[in-house]
Amino acid sequence: MTHYKLMIPGPVDVEDEVLAAMGQPTLPHYGSEWLGIYHDVIAGLKKVFQTESDVLLMPGPGSAALEAALNSLLSPGDGVCIPVSGFFSRRLAQIAEVNGLNVLPVDFAPGQPVEPDTLRQRLAEQPRPRVLAVVHHETSTGVLNPLKEIADVAREFDLPIIVDAVSSLGGVPLPVDEWGIDVCVTVANKCLATPPGIAILSVSPRAWKMVAAQENPGRGWYLNLGTWRWYMDNWAWHPYPITLPTNNIVALQVSLQHILAEGLEAHYAKYVQASSLVRRGLRDLGFETFIPDEWACPLISAVRTRPDVPVSDLQAFLRDEHGLLIAGGLEELRGVIFRVGHMGKAASPEYSQAFLQGVADFLHCRELV
Ligand SMILES: *Cc1c(COP(=O)(O)O)cnc(C)c1O
């Protein structure tokens, strides 16, 4: 099997110790040894989320936990305000819509951050929604939205806030309790540097009240936080409704130990260093970043390609000649930008240098220097 260096926006390359933990004999998802591991992982996650609220491990992709959050706090016909500025915020709106929610979109151009003032204005004009749902890092453009200010707007309107932090939590500061985030959703396979398989969400006491107040708790079972609450309250030996992917969670335990031993600030700093190194190197090679540095998330670099460099050619060259994968643009940005992930092992200087060397090599081979 070919081993590529993953410099895509997830999944990410993980440390050998994490992979080794994943390959241990499988434990059952109950019993005292397992519960010790489970509660240790939850305690570690609470430190990374900076929350005292409940944290749940939900096997599946990030989209499952986003669907569970929207579907469990709200009922069909309820209003949810969603700022939309790219592929992932559009998807969030789509998840809300297919679940029968009344989406009040607030549109921003792709590559622009969500503007708290515009949001405030739109919320004042519209019939009051029941929830604000927002993407923190819009991974399709590399914009890091000003979540603290957005959460302040939610507070002014007394709106609970659901955050898609799938590609940001663990990689940039996101103090869930301090900023008043009600449901914060992430996955193991982006900034938490573990193989894919688990979504993770924090649920505030206010969010639990909304779940409990649902008039129609029969909508869905697995993606219904009411089901999860029941098992937390009634099955101490097995405080979740389903079989957990124990190998994935043992791997997550090791990755969390590394992150917490390093310290959150040092962990965040690694991404800042990697992204500055890559962006500086690309500018020297004649590329422009897609968005200004002040809005740019350090977890990926979105780069406008040069007119003489087709994105798919560069991707194929890096893959075939340097064993390295980067991502293209999605939908309207296909062929316009490429995206370089800095999460997981890609945060190391070795990966950044290998990537820049690969791009320089491409330009040299095509006589584009
Ligand atoms: C990756 C990503 C998702 C989708 O995650 P899945 O695990 O594929 O469902 C959602 N939102 C954002 C911001 C992402 O970066």
C-alpha cells in the first residue's frame, strides 16, 4: 500500500504511537478497564474543549453530530440562523433544511469572514430564530470566523449557539464555556490527530434543556441527543446507547495525552509556525494566498494558483513524484485555489519543507521558474 504524506484538510497523518494504540486487541465497550479509559478520554476532551459541560463520543463523521445537534435542539418549523460563506456552511444549512428546520441564511462572499455587525443587523430585522448555527473554520476557503464576536451577538439575542468546529477544535483557541458555546462539534481526525471514525460534541446545560423540552422526541434514535441523555442517566456501566469504536478511542487517548503534555498553547503555536513557513515559501515561488492573513486560519493554507500552474497538474506531480497529497478547491473554487493542510504530522517542518521542495521541483520541471 502506498503511504502518502497527507497535507489535506483531513483526515491527517497521525503519530506512530497513535497508530500502534489503534492496533491493540479490541476491548469491549463496557467493563471497568474500558470505563477507566473512556472517562479519562472524556476528561482529556473537556480540557481541550475548555468546558465543564458533558462531552459525548458519537461514532461517525462530523456531519452526523451536526445533524444530531440541529435535530435534537430544534423541531421541524423552528428557525435557525446560519451564516453561509462556503461549502461547509452551505452544507450545515442543507442539513438543517432536510430536517425540516426553517433556515434563515445570512450570506457572505466565499473567502470573506462572517461579520458580526451584519449578523446583528439581520437578526434584528428577522423574526427571532431559536438557534444560531455557525461554522468556525470554513475549511473550503481557510477563513477562521471571529467566533468570540459571533457568540457575543448570539448572547445579545439570547440565542443558543451550535458551532461546527470540525476543523478547528484543538488547533486554534476555542474556550467553549468562556465563549458560551452550547453545542460544539468536532471530530477525532482533524486537529485531534487520530484516524477517522468518531465525532465529538459538547452539550451545555441550556442545550440539554432544549433537548428535554422537545415535544416530539420520537424523531430519530441514534442522532437524537435525548437517547444519549437517557443512557448517560440510566446506564452507568455503559453511558452511551451503542457500541463504541474502542480501538479509535484508545488511539484518541494517546493523541490527547500528547497534546495535553505539550500544552494547548504550544500545540496551537505549531500550526501557526507551519502555516507561516508554507505561506512565505509559496509567496517566494510567486503564489498568492486566497485570503488575507488576518482572517486566515493557521490550520490550512488556501492558495490562489498561478495562471501557469493548473491545480490538478500540481496535485498529480506532488502525489506521483513526492508522495504528498494536497487538496484542490471545492465547487466554484475548483481550479482556482489549492489547499494545504497543516494538521496532524503536516504541522512538522519536515512536511512543510517537503511540500515547498515539491512545488519548487514542479516549477523547475515545467520550466516555470
Ligand atoms: C471536514 C469538515 C466537515 C465534515 O466532516 P465529516 O466528518 O466529513 O462529516 C464539516 N465541517 C467542516 C468545517 C469540516 O472541515
